Amino acid sequence: MNTIENGFWAQSLDYVSPDLIWVNEVPITEKDELQREALVTHVSDVSVRGSKVFSSRSVRIYLHHDRVVIDITTSTEDADHRKAGVVYLVVLPKNDFAFWMEGVLERISNFAKESQREIPTDLLDTIRAGLLALKGKRLTISTAQLLQQLDQVSFLAGVALGAAGGFSLARWFLR
Amino acid sequence: MLMETPTLSDEKLNRIILTWSVASGVADITPIIGADLAAVAICQFKMFSALAREYGVTVTKERFIELLSTLVAGTGGWAATIFGASTLIQVFPGIGSALLWWQPPAIAAFTWAMGQVLKSYFPLVKEGKTWDKNSMKSAMKEALRRAKSIDWKKELGNLINWEKLILVWKSKSVIALGEEGAGKTTLSQFLQKGSIDGKYMRTTAPQKLEGRQFQLKNLNLKIKQILDFPGSNIAVGGAWKDSVVESWNDNPDANLVLYLVRAHFLKRQNRQTIHRVENDLKHIGHWLSLVRRKPACFFIVVTHCDLDQDYRDFKEQERLGEYEDAFRKIPVIMNGVLACGGWNRVKIAVGSLKTEESAAELVVQIFSQLPL
């Protein structure tokens, strides 16, 4: 099974056909059930455990570690007249964010065309705005980790100081 | 006629002190600076006056000023602590956290010590003796000796009704599962907002929704969070399984799993639905075998009943029990329930999510079946 660098998931419109799954830009058929399930599990992992960094009526973006899930409500309606969704899972880049963002938008457009889901230009603009919210997040993650470690150290230092203070107070009192 | 002086019970005094100490610790959790101090001060004043009443000491203007000056000194101390903590938080967040975590127990301990000191103060005041630094010091020593000798576990156990406390704090996380269009998002949104707007988009990426506390009929519901999953069958083996197994392993009784299915599809024996329900319940039965401690129950929630004429008729005749029984007898439900441990574990609820009233009825039906 390939490592998932990016993947698309679009539920079937007629509730009968299989959902459309692409992993690393390759369509995955029902024969490869494991790969299909793996993508869905990754998506779920990011959207449930991660944080929502952007939310509008039609676009929600989640981030968990360096994984991003873009949940798009397209203009296409399914058999139940509900707006169909397209989900894109992708890894946040280490650098050249602008290049990465243009690539993401292009791949979303291509998938929409191939899967016959309608993503109008204004929706693409919303996705672009949402992706901009991710800019600098990679740096923020490592900074946050560093701060978390500092926080733990300072917490222990605080406890030690508190205990020392309490001990001195008790000693003064018992003199 | 001689007035009989009531005998002071040390046990009763200790109970008063302990009650207000715990209350002041809890009051300190008040998340508004200033309000927490006021809440703590109120608890301490209540303790002061309760003890004064026990000793038969009148809280005079003089004593009240004495108490106020103590409180002002205390307030100054806490203001300095808060200022110091907020400054430290900016530099090292951990120190702030340490202070915040230690503050409520420290406040409780301080109030307890204050109560013990009052136990030495009030007899002196009653006898008209003076209260100086030495009396304070010996009272504090006495308090320390008591703190060492007291059986805290027993005292706290007597003070707090833990069972009641646990029940109050017990809240549920809800996981909504089921095939596409079964009403998972509608139910989730209702649990989150209490309203139904009827225009939901199809759920693709699972949604984690914040819960709330609300009253429905005679039920006080506390929902921590709601997980709304997509109904797609490829989500079952991975996304559904991971969340359900993890939440059951974490705390089976705090995580309520609801499996939604459409009434009319079941009754009409819709081939796709029957196959799906059979498969899903088999999976849930398997997940139940994987968890360390099984939940007391999980629910099959039959929705869209408003589309079934029988439901409307039975409801009108107040014979919903018979309508529900009809679903219990559907082979795919019977087999699924068997795979999940029988009707002792699997509960059923039938209804509709068409309107807020019907959704409320369905939610009440679910939650009122939960074991206490």
C-alpha cells in the first residue's frame, strides 16, 4: 500500500455507486478496499482530532500535525437533493507555500472536472482564502511544541518553587 | 432559671469547617477575576458566622471589622498573587498553570486552617480574653496538629455524596452512525443547537460538534460533544470503528453510540438498507468484542417514522409500543441485536426528526432509557 501524500474522496451521487477515491492522484477502485478505507480513516483522523482552521458555509479546513483536510460542499446536488461534498487530504509543505497552494487549487479543479462535481470560481476563491489561513502553521506547530516543552519545565519549576515556599513558611511558623 | 449551655460537638464544628473549606475551594474555580475572590470571601464569612452561632458569640461591629481587616489583607495577598501569576504566565506559562491548579486546594486548605484557628479564637472572645500574636501562633500550631491527626479520607467521604456528585458531572458524548440520509446530521445539529433547519448538506468529513446542557421535559441533558460521521460504507471499517472502539475503551458509559436507520426502508425491506444494516450491526457486534469494558447499552434509532402511515396511526392511538415491537421482530434487527449481545444491551427508539417537537420526543425516548 502506498503512503498517502494526498487523496480525494467524493461520495456517490446516487447512493448506489461506489464513492470516488483518488490516492496520490490515482483513482482507487473497489478492489483495493484497504487503500480506500485508509484514506477515509486519515480524513476522519484529521477532522476529528485536528483543529478547524477555517470555516465558511461551503468550505471547512482542518489541520492535524502536518495533515490538512479540505471539506468542500460543491454546487452539485445528489439524488436526495443534498449538496454533495468533496474532501481533499494533503500534507502541508515545509516551504514555498504559494506554490503548494496553487497546486492544491489546481488539483481540486481537476478532480471536480473529472468527477463532475461543480466547483464555481467563487468557491475556489473561498478555498484560497481558507488555505491562506494555513500559512505559517507549520512554523506555528514547532513553536507550539517548543512552548509546550517550556511550559512543562516551567510548570515543574513552579511546583518546586511552591513546595520550597511552603516548606520555608512551615519552618518559619514552627520556629 | 439557669440557661443550659449547649454542648459543642467537635464533630459538628469540623463538619462546618470542612463543608465551607471545600465550598471555598470550588468557589475559587469561578473563572472571573474578582468574582472568585468574592465567592471565596462569602464562603469564609459563612463559615465564620456559622461557627460564631455554634459558640454563641454575637458578631459585633468590632468583630466584623476584625474579620474585614483579615479579608482585606487576604484580598491584598490574592491580588498580589494574581498580578504575579499573570506576569509570570506571560514569561513562562507553566508557572501560571501551576498557580492556577494549586489555587483551589490551597484556598480550601487555607479556609480549613482559618476554621481551626476560629475554634481557638471564639472561646477566647467568649471569655473576654485578648487575641494576640501568641494566641494566633498557638492556634495555628493546634490546627497543624489536627491536620496531621485527622482521617481526611473518612471526613471527606462523610461530607460529600460522591455518587450524587458523579451523577451531576456525568455527561455524554454522542456518536451518530448509520447509512446515508438516516438523519445523523439532523440529530447531531438538534443535540447541538436544539433546532432543525432541514437544509443540511451531505456530511463527507466527520464533524466534531460541541455539546451543551439543556432541559427536555423532565430530563436534564448534558452533552459533551457529538461526532457526526458520514454514512458512506467505506467509513465503517476505519473511521467508525476507530472512534467507537476508542471511545468505548476510554469510557463505555460516557459515550453513547446511536445507530440510525430509516423506518420506511426497513419496513419495505429495501435490499440496500437491509444489507447495510446487517453488515453494520455485525461490525458493531465485533467492536463490542474488542473493547475492554462493554457499554451498558447502545441504541438503534429508527427515524423517518413520519413517512410511515402506521406510525401516525399508532401514535394517534397511543400504541407506539406495538409499533416499536414490529421493528424488534424484523429479522435483520433481531440478528443484529443478537450479534451485539441481545436486548439487554441494545435499546431501540422510534420516531422522527422532521420537527423540533418530534426530535425532542425522540431524544427523550433515547435518554430516558439510559441506566442511571
